[in-house]
Amino acid sequence: MAKLQRSSPSSRYFYPWPVVLVSCVDEKGKPNIITIGASSICSSNPPTVGIAVGTMQYSLTLINQTCDFGVNLPRADQVRQVDFCGSKSGRNMNKFEAAGFTVQRSLLIRSPLIEECPVSMECKLIETVHLGNHDWLIGEIVAVYCDESILDEAGNFDPSKCNPLFAFWSEYWSIGAKLADWHFMRRESCLGDQA
Ligand SMILES: Cc1cc2nc3c(=O)[nH]c(=O)nc-3n(C[C@H](O)[C@H](O)[C@H](O)COP(=O)(O)O)c2cc1C
């Protein structure tokens, strides 16, 4: 089959990213949520996360005021709330109340977290890269919270219990079947210890 060059370069062809809900707060204490499809872990030590926020977004103004934000990972069955937070601006409404989310107080940052999301992270803004119509915000993760529902009996994180939500080509997708563990090839005899 032929591999055809598309008419213009675009990052949209990337395969799914997890959808995250970024929480922030204004100077009067009104919390806000923005749905973000473009996010990534950046480094593991220190633990950092990056998010692409449009330069015109109301949430960007709030994050720049506090220099922090929350990253909350929703479940696939929260897709209606996710889409709502990505379709309305918090300029004139309280999206926590409108979407039926509860404010979870943070310990180390001013931005709140979302209690109903199974994973939430407190992030301090450490760097901003101006790229064009989006800024790439890098936050250091200073605290992480996991709901008991995604832990196994020993209290360890269990990915099979998370039911994450992904953004793929302007559509929402949930996760498919597990294929293998990382580095499974190292255990196969053809590679031995060479990998
Ligand atoms: C699935 C989805 C993914 C989105 N991803 C991004 C993104 O990565 N960056 C961004 O700036 N806006 C993104 N948006 C748009 C914002 O969430 C949307 O403009 C939101 O209403 C902005 O909220 P605010 O005005 O309260 O800041 C996305 C929206 C949806 C529905």
C-alpha cells in the first residue's frame, strides 16, 4: 500500500493522548477547569508534566497569575463533563459547579484539584515555551493523589482499573486491550541480555 504525503504538516496525526482536566483559580478564589488534549510527561526526575494551552485561553491568564495548576485524569465515563469543560469558558461561569465537580483543596499550590478524578497532581509552573498559538507550560509535580478505586489490594497503582480517556483526531476514545509489559522483548531468548 502506498504511503501518501499529506498536503500540510500537522501535529494532529499523532496517535491518542490522554485527555486531562487542568484546574486553576482566579485571584478572587473562583476555581476553573480547562480540558486539555495536548499533554505529556516530560522528565521523571524531577517529575514534570507539559500542557499546551492556547494563548487566548482564559485559563492561561489564571495559571500565569498563580504560577501553578492541577492536572486531573478523568475516567472515560466522565466524558460528558470533560467535553463540557472543553466547550465552555470559565470567564462567566463556575465550571466546577456547572459540571458537578467538587473542589479538592491542594496542599502545596493555590489551584484546587478535582475530587471526582481518580488521579490528581499539584504542579508548580517552572517554565513556559512560547511556540505560536499555544504556550507549552511545564509544571513540576509536587504532590500526587490516587483514588483507592485504582489501587490493588496491596495499595499499588493498578492501570487496569483506571479506564482512561483519550483524544484522537477530534474524537474521544477509551483504552483497548493490554498487549504486553514494557521490555518483554528482553526476556525473549532471541535478544538475551544484549538489549
Ligand atoms: C477534547 C478537548 C481537548 C482540548 N485540548 C485543548 C488543548 O490541548 N489546549 C487548549 O488550549 N485548549 C484545548 N481545548 C479547548 C479548551 O478546553 C476550551 O477552549 C475551553 O473552553 C477553555 O476554557 P477556559 O476559557 O475556561 O480557559 C480542548 C477541548 C476539548 C473538548
